Amino acid sequence: MNDEPIAVLSDIHGNVRALDAVLADIARRGIEQIVHLGDCLYGPFDPGPVAERLLRSNWPAVSGNEDRALLEAARGGPASRTARFIVERVRHEHIDWLARLPRTLTFDGLAFACHGTPTNDTRYLLNRPTEDGTMRPATDAEIVDRLGTIDAPLTLCGHDHLPRVVRLDDGRTIVNPGSVGCPAYTGDRPVPHRAENGSPRARYATVGFVNDRPVVNLIAIPYDWSAAAAEAVANGVPVWARWLRTGRATGWRKG
């Protein structure tokens, strides 16, 4: 990672329409460096187009919890319907690429990247599910505790699909770019909850540096989410269609 601005992507979830819109916007801005924070293919879409783009890319990338789920399914372990759907449609090269992804990355001591938290890809770093099913921002103290020994000036994380920038009192900056391909979802751990952006737009972030201080831009991009929703319905996961069209979550379980 050098002084040039970078684009930070996370949680594509197989949505090639959203990914292509984001990549077009990145190219328009003249940004050449891209970092990806995991959960590449898991979703009710043909995974081939996204898998091919990622296979050809040289982006630094980390593995997400849903990437692990696909690897487990490919190896014959327990699998959801969606995981089986994807594994049946990707090539061995795609699975091998997922298997090579590290859990975390460090960039010259200046930046650290993970999917969830530095030690747990299923835990949120910047938010916390509540008993009433909503998400509340984590406090600075909670974030410091979850960062553990990571003291890089810039930490990049994903997983909860909610764009947010936090600047701690000690100068550290934490960035979640939001989700490229899934603007809302529901989960059941540690308690049933929903995460929602309230907009169907694809999300990513840019990070530049001024006087060694990160300058972050959270970006929302329009794309053909109606076509993405129609594909989700055609593939038998209509709840995703509501999430994709509205950026709002309904029900309590992911498809």
C-alpha cells in the first residue's frame, strides 16, 4: 500500500451487476489499487461472473465467513441450500482461489484488513446486534477491545454490510465500506437481528492519505438492482429480492 488512494470493497455476495457498477466508478475516479474484505460469492446468483473477475484480479483480499462456508461445502461438509447451489456452479480454480485467501492482511504496519474482527470472521467490529433485533453502533471501548493487539493506523473490516468510519481518540481509523452486493440481510447470532442500509445501492469506500491521516469517502452507486432481484427470485430465494430492491430486511433468516 502506497500513497495512492485505494478502493475498499467487501461482501460482493456474487452480485456481478453491483460489482461491475462499482468497478466502473472506481475506474472513473482513476483508482488502481483495490482491497477486498471477503464474502465473495455467497448469494442467489450465478457465481461464475464474479468468480472469474476475482480470479483474474490481483487484489489483496481476505476470506470471509461465507467464503469458509463454501469451502466446507466443496469438501463435503454441512452446507446450506445456497452454498450447495454455488459450489455446483463454480470451477475447481475458483474454490482453490478461495482456499488461498488469508484471514487477515497487514500492509507495512500502516493498515490491517480483516472480514469481521481480527480474530473472528463472524463477529462484528463496528456494530452490535441488540435484543430488539436492530443494530447499534459499537462504543469506542468495545471497538478497542475487539481490535485486541492490532494498532495499525488504519483498519479495514466488513461483514455487517453497514458503511461506517470510526476515528478513535488514539488516532486509529476503522473503515467498513458496506456491501457491494447485498444492502440488507437478517442473521440469528448472537441474537436474531437485521442489518439494513435503507437503500438498494452498491457500497464501497475510497481511502486516501493527507499528512499520513486517512481520508475516507463512503460511496453508494446505483445499478440494475431490479435485474439482480429477478435473478434471486428465479433461483428460488425471494427474500433476497426484497433486500436487493429496498435495502430493507424482512424475516429472520438468510436464504
